[in-house]
Amino acid sequence: MPKYSYEAINETGASTSGVIEAETLDAARTLLLNRGYIPSRVAGASERGAILGVSWESLQQRYSGVSMQELILFTKQFRTMFLAGVPIMRLLEVLEVQVMNPRLKQIVTEITQDVREGSPLSDALAKHPKTFNTLYRSMIKAGEASGTIPEVLQRLIYILEHEHKIRSDIKSALQYPIIVVAALGIAFFVLLNYVIPRFVGIFARVGVELPWPTKVSLFLHHLLTDYWLFTLVLLITVIAGASYYLKTEQGRFVRDAFFLRVPLLGPLFMKAAMSRFASIFSILQASGVPVMNSLQILSGTIGNTAIAREFDKVRDRVEEGRGISGPLSTARYFTPMVIQMVAIGEESGQLDEMLQAVSVHYDDEVAFAVKRLSDAIGPVLVVGLAFVVGFFALAVFLPMWDLTKIATKGF
């Protein structure tokens, strides 16, 4: 098994070094983290990497962005070293060396430089909004003001892991239908370009009247062969136009409002948004962020433009001194349970606890909705597959049936 030399910071904040055996470089780092060490340098590379003069990991990550897993790991390492009493500059320098993703490494380098020049950590993070969103930056700022950065980082880790799990569950549920639809698309293309034309030629020579499924298939075949350039340009134009429109505020609103009305998907997205809203609001309140600041942050972190627009109306009414539950009850999309629990939290002074209970409830609801979606996908795909197969079967066998009749009459 390969050996890797390392330098790391232990749980007490002291520097340590040694040699560790592991299958890969990533496995060595994982073993060190499991032992409670924060590795600052792990030396060693595979033979392939040594021959090429570059590590395989760097080739994979050279042009990648910052994934959710990498952000979670970065936050965990930051919190561990902060709790160990490592000075902020030393902490950032260690992270700068340890981070493998080139993009994240560059960001940490810039953050280190800004902090060295006297900027607060939250201001340094604010220069990288694509990696550290509004919620992340606002909570760090609240932690700096209240002196509770470790607690804030722990809550941030919970939010990041929670949302990563929800996204992973939804992606897993949609992975199978996407594969099936892609396979159907390939089969559709092959049938139109190689199967249907051969049969149509036979039917044309015999003089069989073509039924409408065959005529539609023949039209699509000519569209793909004789007018492929026009079809390609039209398709690219539509995709580019739709992509541009969906990047606008109104486009995102139309898309999100549409998805909320789609059966099965709508309730899932609604429950996920309610869970996100309650979880983040609860953590912000527990972290000592003022209510109006919390509402401002929530507006940009709900994750659904249609719900966010409704919430903006709620925030405007709260600014007028009408409380939270009252304006919330007049907004679309927010469920009665959320409204009632917020009202109870306001009256009892335990708003963060009530919101946490709502978050736990909707976490279970999201898991159940994902299961329902997975269970429903099978029958929907069977119906879609039956339609496609039936359409092409009719396109081929209906004229064959007429051809059989002609042959029978000939005898």
C-alpha cells in the first residue's frame, strides 16, 4: 500500500507530522481527518501522476467550480481549527494549502489577503458571492458581531448538509426517468431515420395508402433529413431564447410558478421550500440576527422566485409593524401549519423552536414526497413507452395489414 508523508494540525492546535498508508491521496486525507487532524500538506502521488508531472485530482478539478461537498468540507475544517484556537491567519494559510479544488484555492488565497489587509472575514467572503451565498455571509457577519462564530459555523454545516441531502434525493428520483427518456429519444431517432424509410419505400412501390401514423413518421423523417439545418438552427434558437429568458427575473418567476402547479413535483417543491424557510429562519433567530435582517436574508435564500415574491410582500407588511404571522397568512404558498406555528412562536417568545419543529416536520414530508414521486415515475414511464412503441407499431403494421389484404386478393 502506498505511503504518504503529511504535516497537520491536531485537536489542540499543535503541528504534527508523520507517514500514513492509504490507497490514494484522497484516502490519506480522509484518514487524517478521521483521526482529528487537519492536514496542511500530504505528499505523494500515483505513478501515473508522477509520470505526467501532474496529479489526477488536479486534472479533474482544474476547471471545476466549487461543489456543495467541497464547501461543506471547507466549513467543517474552518470550524475545527477555529475551535482548536488556531489564529485566523494561520487557519486560512493552512486551508489555502490543503484545499485541492483550484477555484476554491484561489478564493481562499484572496480571502487570506483581504483579511491580512484588515478586512473582516464576512467582507472578504462577500467578494465571492457565487461560492458564499447571502445566507453564508450574513451568518458569518452575525457570528462576528456576537462572538459566536463556532456556533454559527455549526448551524451553517447543518443547513448545507440538509440542503445537499434534499437535492441529492430529488436528483436520485429523477435520474432513472432522465435515462429512460434519453433512451427513448435515441430509439425515436433510429426508427425515424433507418426503419420507417425502408418500409415506406416498399409500401410506395406496391401503392398502399399510407395511414396517418406512417405519414406523420414520414414527415418527421423528411424534417430530420431534408431540413436538418433549419431544424437544428430552430432548435438552437429556441433553447438559447428559453435559456436567456429563464435567467431573467420574470423568466425565473414563470418557471417556478409553473413547477409549483405541476402534479407531484409542485407539492415536493413547496414542502422543500417550507423546510428551507423554517430551517434558515430558525437558525437566524437562534444566532441573534434581527428579525428584519432575517427576513431580508430569507427573501434571497428561499430558492423559489414565486414564493420569494410573496415573501417580499410579507416583509413589507412586517416593516409596517404588523407582526409576522398576520402578513404571512395573506401570502400565497405558505401553508396553515407554518402560519400557525409562527403565530405560536411569536406569542410564546420561542419562535426559533417552533420553526425548528416545522423544519423537522417538512423534512419528513419531503422524504415522503420524494418516495411518492419515485413510485409514480414507473407507471408514467410505462404509459409514455407504450405510446411511443404503439405509435411506431401502427406506423409500420397498419400499411402491412393493407399490403396483406392486397396479396390475399391476388390469390
